[in-house]
Amino acid sequence: MGERLEALMRIVVGFVSGIILYFWAYLIGLLIVVNFIWTLISGKRIKDVAELCEVWNTQKYDFFRYMTFVTNERPFPFNRIEKNISKFSRR
């Protein structure tokens, strides 16, 4: 019965986490534009903005891993925010 219950929980988790990631994506889109314009003007990326975008990438990845049954570890907000998958590159 454990796997069936976990499969049903994916409906609730998918709905709640999906809505959060959907609205968070609009913020990320805005930050991409800001970072792009700032980089064109100053010649340097804003490290904090790039790292925030990576946090979103990590959460989206965790969400899809859960929704596709790769793992039973629930994504944010049902679990803590995971560390970034990759590190910020200075290239």
C-alpha cells in the first residue's frame, strides 16, 4: 500500500510544488533579463542572481525527478531546499 499512497501523493505534491515553481519561473525570467543587461553594461555577471537561478534549476530538477518516479524524496516545499547541483563558474 506504500507505493500506491506515494503515487497518490504525487497529485498533491505536483499541484503545490508545480504552482510554486511556475510563479518562481517568472521571477527567474526577470532576473535573467536583469543579469543580461547588467552584464552588457558592466562586463560582469551578478553572482548572487546567477546562484539564485541555480537554486531554481535545482528545485525544478528535484521536482521532475519526483514526478517521474525516479525518487520518492519530495521536492520543496514538502522537503528542505536542496543545495545547488552545480557551482557558479567564473568563466
